[in-house]
Amino acid sequence: MLLEPSMRPVIALLLGLSLFVGACDKRAAAPEQAAAEGDGTVPDVDTPANDAAPEAAGKIDRSHKGEAMPAFAFQDGAGKPVTLADFRGKPVLMNLWATWCAPCVREMPTLDALAAREKASLHVLTVSQDMEPGKVQPFLTERKLANLVAYRDPELQFSTGMGVSLPTTILYDASGKELWRVTGGMDWAGANAAKLIGEARG
């Protein structure tokens, strides 16, 4: 059966979303499996990540070093359009996440702690890739993540335009050039993350 031309973009979007969900689910299993093999416990997704499990899951990629931050428009907590260029002047740590992504949820408390600790010297932007933007602020409020703004990208420009899965976190220097990106969860309040973020100041 031939597909109507108008249906092709919808089908492509659905296929793309299924790939993102699949990738996120696979990464979610790794820390849980490690915990099960260790002491029989499975970490709660609402519990702040510890230094071992989340950091072991993250993979550092420096192949995009020197690339300019993308010009995609997204929404701030009030729904106002913003771009990454609006945050130039100090380093930017952009985290792409979604409320349905287990490893994303696990690392959110550590991003909140990082935002509180480094607010004078680092922008921590958690940009939701949820297609239902109304879910984002209630998620942050319920978990008392008061240092994170409900930035939203309901058109999924970052995840689809950059070809990344969730969670992905990218560090840009003060001039807007990428230094590295991490795919997978990490303890962003930990010592290893602090060392990586320090590269933006060196």
C-alpha cells in the first residue's frame, strides 16, 4: 500500500522517537544491572546519583570540540523564545533530557546541586526534549529542583538536529565553542565532573 505524502513526516517522527526511547532504555539498564550484581538493590530514580554508578555510564566525546553552539530557538520557563547565544559570556553546560528517561531523571538532582554551587561562573541549562512541555515544571517542582529552569524544546530540535540520544550533556566555553559532550548519566556534582567542567576555565 502506498503512503500518502502527508503521512511520511509523521511516520518519520514516530520512528525517530522510538529510537530515542530505545537508546535511553538501554542506558537505564546498565546502572541497575550493576547494582543488582553488587548488593541486590536497584537505585531509586528520585535519589541523587552517587559517584560510582552514574559516572561509569557516561561516555565523553571530544570529536566536536571547537564547533559553535547551535542557533536553535527553545523556550525558557515562561515560554519566551531564547537561544544558547543569549547565555554567552560564561561557560554553558547544556543537558538534554526528558521526564520519561530514567538515566536523565537519576542525574537531575546532581545538576540541581551543580547549578546552585556554580551559578556565578556557569550556566546550567537543562533543556527538556518532552513533546508535552506542560510536564516539565511540575516535574522540577515535585522533586524540589529549585535551581533548574524548565527550559523546553518541544520540537526536539536539539536531539534530532544534533543526532543525539538522551541524556546528552554538552559543555560550551564562554565564547560559545564546544569543549566536550557526555552521552549517558553522570554525577554532575562529583569530583570527576568538576574536573571536566574546569576545562572551560583553563
